[in-house]
Amino acid sequence: MAEGLRLFFLRHGLADRDQYHGDDDDLRPLTMEGRRRMGLEADFIVGLAPGIDAVITSPLVRAVETAEIVASRLGMAGTVTTDRRLGFGFDLPELAAMLAGLAADRRRIMIVGHEPSFSRVIGDLVGGARVVMKKGALARVDLVPGDEVRGRLMWLLQPRVLVGGERGWSG
């Protein structure tokens, strides 16, 4: 992997099963509270992760909505791309394939997706760590040079931190 590649893993925001009455879970949207919280998180992310080159999301509605909220705050409205590999079953080989297809000038990539895939992939990237990505959590992994996709977990911020420590929400 090329030196200097930073990955920002963002788990989609709150999308409550109880409030969604459709039959297709892929179409389940963010709740109103989920949208509000992602807006607060996006404001924090602007200062935390400047210079994002690309935002790539799972095609599931809740992930697309999350990606669009954050991309808009980053000044990247209309540039979000979807990648079916970020849906359920996302794994390290799929991450490697996705990264191999990116332009060489893409150095800071935000990917938006789901659990339990994200926790597993991040854990595998960093050598077997146990990681927990709550809804709205953001992690930064810097890839290390080499033939294999490996990285260092630089930080993992749960949603409570990203929304300014609002009281009463356990995210």
C-alpha cells in the first residue's frame, strides 16, 4: 500500500428499526434524531479530518444519507460515490480491492458503512484488535507501506465525543 494513505471509517448514524415500517432493510433511512446528530458530528469532523479527498459509502440508504450530510459540511456535496462492497459482508480483501481502484492522488478517504464489518476490518487492519464502532463512530487508520493492507489505528471516537458530549445519549 502506498505510504501516507489515511482511512476514515464512519459508521452510519441512528436508523431505528422501530420507526421504519418498510419491508426492505436496505431502504431504512436515518431517523430525524440521526440526521440531527450526524449534522453535529459533521461540524466536528470538518476540523478533525480536513482535506478528505473522497467519500465512499455503502449503497444502503442510511449510509448514503450519513455520507451526504458529512460531505456537504466538508464542502464536497455531490461528490459521494457508492460502492456495493461496503454493504454487509465488507472485509479486508474487499477493502484492498476498493483501494486498488482509487486514483493515486486520493490520500484521505472517508468510507461510510456498517457493523459488524467495520469493527472487524479495522481490527484486522491493525493486527487483531477488538474494536467497537457504535452508530456514528469515526475511526482513523493510517495505512503502512507494504504489500499487504495493514495500518495503525490513530484514533477511534465514539459519537458522544463527536457531538460534543451531549448528556443523556449513549450512542
